Amino acid sequence: MVQRTRLEDIGRLYPVHPNHESVIEDATLVIEEGNIAWVGPAREAPAPTPEETCRSLNGAIVTPGWVDSHTHLIWAGSRQHEFRQRLEGKTYLDIAKAGGGIMSTVREVRKASLEQLVEDGRKRLHRLLSFGVTAVEIKSGYGLSTDAEVKMLEAAKALGDSSPHTVATTFLGAHTVPTEHKAQRETYLDLICEEMIPLVAERGLAEACDVFVEEGAFSLEEARRVLETGKRFGLKPRVHADQLSPMGGAQLAASLGAASADHLEDIDEEGIQALADAGVVACMIPGSTFCLQQGKYAPARALLDAGVTLAIATDLNPGTTCSENLALIGSIAATQMRLTPLEVLHALTRGGACSLGRDDRLGSLAPGYQADLVVFDAPDIDYIFYHYGISHVSEVLIQGVCHYSASS
Ligand code: NIG
Ligand code: FE
């Protein structure tokens, strides 16, 4: 028998789809076999079929499941001492140059077992779920040896296999040059291009390849070599671009036809136009700007005006932004980047899905989409970002099944 569920009495439903109005009041949504079969105003809903289960949502609001399209969710250890050092005046780059930063997490991840990484990752994934996240991208990049990079990606894959979330994995072997290769960085690039990428691709461990383009990390030329190699092996390029200094990472992402360019606090006019022309998604990471006390947020409005699709992500990681609260990140985006709550919602759902190349199935509430949706105890979307720092989520459904309920 076909499984059909009808959700009724939805106070406001936000479809986040170009062919639909931005909000439907008094909405009904019908789920069939994990997918959306019908959505629209209650007065236009088709008559229920005999086998359908009906549920009233008592005026709650419903959005698509949130898509966190940039995370470093697998790690070991903590970097709270670096948070303290930054509060005392050190910068992110000072700490990295002194052997801390990414390398400090690399040392912990190399020591950790696969099981430990999966278990710690599972707790973070559950916290993301409690804020409405139903799909997540997870990067490697704290292993920086073939074995440890593979271990991280295996942990991310294991999480994806054992949780209802959509999990997309990205190889970030080019996160920084590890200490043992510092004197001969060329040998590390050879290792990435000749050993790690072919192995990751052959074993199907990642669908994308990312590079941190930054002083102290990788130059544009080095990044191009890594990303072009990744492309030859079928890995979509992504770039940590123009985060701490204007390096031209956005232009690189555009010239490679990258899936996304992320961070972009220091992007210039030319970079904005390049992303627009190439149709590259710009992923905003306001949590890291906030936590690094950078002061300068990515120019979200200029990007939108140029016609660039925006995503907003947590960047969940132990160094620059340690929070699973994507709603709080949305509030930071609204206030500091001056985005409307609807623009923020779009970036948290459809924008993220575009960045992951899954906007035909995720990020919108329309017929044919996966029934991933969030029920909020709030009068409208403005309220969620206005009353910040807590979760307003009452229920999260993935493929039509409830996987989180605030009341249990
Ligand atoms: O996205 N920018 C580079 N990578 C991470 C930070 C990684 C770390 O410091 O551990 C980021 O902010
Ligand atoms: Fe990142």
C-alpha cells in the first residue's frame, strides 16, 4: 500500500522555490513515500485518499530542511585555548604560524580511532538536526596524510550511512601544508595529486575537492593544480576563498567552474562579477567572521545584486567557528550582512542545495522534492532570526519520517 501523510493546519509554509509564492498561509502538504506529492493552500487541496494519515500542525510554520553546505564536522580535541589567545590579542595567522591552528587538530585526528571520529561526529550531527539541518557537507582536511585523510572521509561516510541525513563529502587534503612537509611543500602537493586524489576518487570517498587559498595555506597556482587534478578524477571544485586576505580565490573558483566559493570576506568587485558570470554559488560563513572578530563580513548584498546565488553555512569546526546553531548564524547574517529573513532562509535551504548540486531534490518544498522539512514553533520566519540563540524547532522530518522532536 502507498504510504501517504497529509500535514494540515500549517500556519505559514515557505516553499523556497522559484515557481511558488514565497509564503503560503493556511497550507497543506501531502507526503507520499518520502517525497512531496502536493503542497498549496488548504482550500485548494485535493480530497484525501482513503489510506491517507492526516495530522494537524496547529498553526506552526514549515520550511524546507536546512542544508549546511560547508562543515568540518569530523575532528578530535578542542581549540578553546586558541579562542582565549585570540581574545588576548593574537590573530588566527599568528597562532597557525606558531604551530597551532589547523595543525593542532591534525595531531589529534591522527591519534584518534575511526570509531571515535564517528561517535564525536554523530553528536555534532544530532545537534545540527536539532536546529533543523537535514543535509550536510563534511570535509576532510585534519588528516593531511593519506591514511588520516582516508580515515576522516570514511568516518564521514559511515555517519552518512548510519543517519537519515544527506551527507556530501569533500576532500580537503589542501587545508594546510603539514609540518613534516613544510621545508619541501612541493612534495606535499605531489602527494595530494599523485596519491590522495586518485585513491579518494577510486574508493568513492568524496564528491568534491576543496583548497584553502590563503597566506600560510596554498597559493592560487598550487590550488589550481590540486583542483584541476581533482576535476580530472571527477571531484567538483570548491574553494575557501578570500577569507583573511584578498587572494583572488573567487576568480579561481569561477575559472574552474567550481560548485562554490566560500567565505569571501575579502572578495573584490572583479571576484563578485566572476562568480556571477560563472554561476558559482557564494557560501557565506558569518560565524567565522564573528568568532575571529574579523569585523568585516562578506558583501552578501553586492553578491545578491550581481545575481549570485547565496548559501549560508555553519563551517562547523574547532578553530574558527564552533557552533551547530545554524539559526544563530542566520541571525548574524541578517543583522551583520543586512539580509532579510526570507533571503536568509533561501540561503539556508535552496542556496545550500544549489551548492551541493542537489537543488532538484533538496532545499525546496514542491512536488517531486524529498520530504525533508522543519516544523517551527514560531509565528513566522522573521521571529526565528529575531529571537536568536535558541532553537525554535519542534520537529524535523527527513524523507517524511520524524527524526527529531523537541517534546521527546
Ligand atoms: O573554514 N579556513 C580554513 N578552514 C577552516 C578553519 C579550520 C581550522 O582553523 O581548523 C575554516 O574557517
Ligand atoms: Fe571551512
